[in-house]
Amino acid sequence: MITMQHKFVSMKMKFCFLNPRRLVMYLKYYMRTLHSLWWMNYLQPPNKFNMAITKTFYDRMNISNNLKLKEVDSAYILKMLQRTNTNKATGIDKLPGIFIKGGAELLAALLTQIINLSITTSTFPDPCKIAKLWPLFKKGSKTDRKNYRPISLLPLLSKNF
């Protein structure tokens, strides 16, 4: 059933689409209303961060912690080391890819122990987190620093983790 109010609204909307200023005004109002409704329903993060508050915040979001990593065997690590790209730049450890690929049989057993220890303790070795930043030229003038983007050169062994 179409009431008088519906007819008025439809006439008002027809007028709105013919007038660009009114269209912008209605879109602005719509987006502002949509944003306020979204923000009210969105979970607000706590202002104080401690373990208990953080845990309850993520518990309300129903995030399950079922990521389980399995320990690896030395055959798998050996295969990963043998597939190391020798053309990759060295990281802060300055170990070239040719060294890792050539010594894969010797490194596989030690690296397997380190990786499995990392999995069981749920920690990542600090030396593997350090990256060497290098500016990479994009295009344009080489004297303008805006024409460079930073890249992070990680140690090649950390890429096997």
C-alpha cells in the first residue's frame, strides 16, 4: 500500500537525482549514518592493555587458537636448503645462497634442530628477525629520494623457518 508519505519520498528522491547538490547532501548523510551505525556495533579495543583485558577482547571476537605447527624432519629441511636461490641478496648474516645450497647436507641436521626447538617453544630466533634495509630505485630522477622504495633483506636461513 503506497501512502502519501511514500509518494513524497519518491518525489523527493527523484528531485535529488536531478539536483547534484542534493544528491551529494543525501550521500553524505547516508555515509555518515552508515559509519555511525557501523562504529556503534564494532568492538572497541580497550584503552589499557594487559594480558587479562587483551584475552577477554579476543575471546569476544571468537577467534580460535587452533594453529598447530608440526615438527619437521631433516629430509624436508635438506630439500628446502637445496632449493635456495643463489641469486638472492645476502641478509645481515652475509651468508650467500651458494654457501647454503652447497653445504645443505651439513646444515640440514643443525637447522632441523633449531627449527623444531623454535616450534616447540613457540619462539622465533631473534637473529632471524633482523633485516638489512636497502633503497631500491623505482623510476624518475635518481637524486629524488621519493623515487626509491625500501626493501628488507632478511637472512637466507630465516626464510626456511
